[in-house]
Amino acid sequence: MAEKKISRKELLNEPDEFLTLSGKTIQYVRSHPRQATTAVAVVVLVLIIGSGVHYYNNYRENKSHELLQRAMYAYEAVTRSDPGTIPAQLDQIQADFDHVASQYPSLSAGQQALLYSGHVLFRKKEYAAALEKYKRMQSTQLAGEGLSSLMLYHIGKTYLAMNQYEQAVVIFDQLAKDSNSPYQREAYGAIARMYEMMNRKKEAVQAYRQYLKIFPEAPDAAFVKSRISDLSPQSAEESSSSSTDSFLHLSTRY
């Protein structure tokens, strides 16, 4: 059975929903002026609070980046100086980064400041303190946004500076197994050199061969082949000091 069509006249005679609702609203306001005034005041207050929170968050974001940039400019000026020196300005730069990190821990600038605080401590050769900063960075939002490899790299490098080779090998092994890590090639090379430092020649040779298997066209392939030859059983044993010098030679290639 076909549905009955509503005529134009009938449509025009139906009450307008918007006008009906508006009329009811006006009637309510007239009969309940106090409640209506309170409702309007609440809405206005919510809007004011929302605007204030938005403004405050923007202010904190801008201020944190301003302080971070100021500290970074100072740090970059220091790092351009003689790398063999530890300028006195590093203490103030350290304090500046720590201030940003503590005041804005949830913001990107605060988390970047924590990372740079670790860099300053590393440059000051305060490795244990630098390691603590880098490990804290692992739980930040920045680490979860693709910087986890960077955190592992700095942790491994710090263990290496502390001569804690076993711990460093564990960290660099994680980087070596990550095909997406920009530090994969360096990680394989570092593992081999650390095995040399620990006089574990068999593991060093294996690590070097794995390096060449994955990176056959590496720019230092000839050097790595020479290390494999020198460390092989038929070659004369290398001294510990010679291994350390070789590691420094390899490090300058990355």
C-alpha cells in the first residue's frame, strides 16, 4: 500500500521546530530568571577558563622553547671550542638545561633539555650522571616517537667511556639487530672493537665477519679485513694497547 503523501498545505500548517524550541526557551527564561542567569554565567566561566588554559599552555610551550634554544646556542658555542678542554661555562649550561627539564618535563622542550643535559655531563666526563639522564630519556614521549635508537646509542657510548665493555656490548647488540636503526653499522664495528679490548679475539673475528657480511661495501671494509687477518689464529697476537689505538682509529671513521 502506497504511503500517503503530505500536502504542501499540511506541511505549512505544521509547527516550526526551531521557533517552537526558541519560544519554550524564552518562556523558561522569563519564568526562571535566576536559573537562566546562573546557566549563562556557568557557560561564560567555562569559556573563560578554557581560554585561560589554552593561553597558559601556549605560554609554557613558547617559554620552554625559548629557554631551550638559549641553552642550546650556548652549548653549541662551547662544543665548537677545543674538544680537549672543559670550559667553565659548561656548569652554567648544565644548570640551564636542568632548569628547563625540571620545569617542563611533559613538554618536548623539557625532554630535549634532559637529553642535552646528558650530553653536557658526558662532555664533563661525569659518565655515571650522564648515563642516568640517558636512561631517564628512554621513558619520555620523544623516545617513543622514534628516538629510542638514539637513546640506546648514547647509553652504549657512555658504558664504553666507563670501560664497562660487557654492558656496552649488550646495548650495541640491540642496535646491531635493529635493521631500521641508523646506528646499525657503527654498532657492529663497536662490538668487534670491544671484543678486541677484552682480548676475546674469536668473538671479535666473528663480529667483524658479520659486519662485512651485512656491509660488504662499507668504506672501511679493507680495514676490517685487515683486523680479521691480524686476529686470526695464525697471526701474531696483538697487545691490548694496540687494540685500543685501533678502536680509536675506527671510531674516527663514523
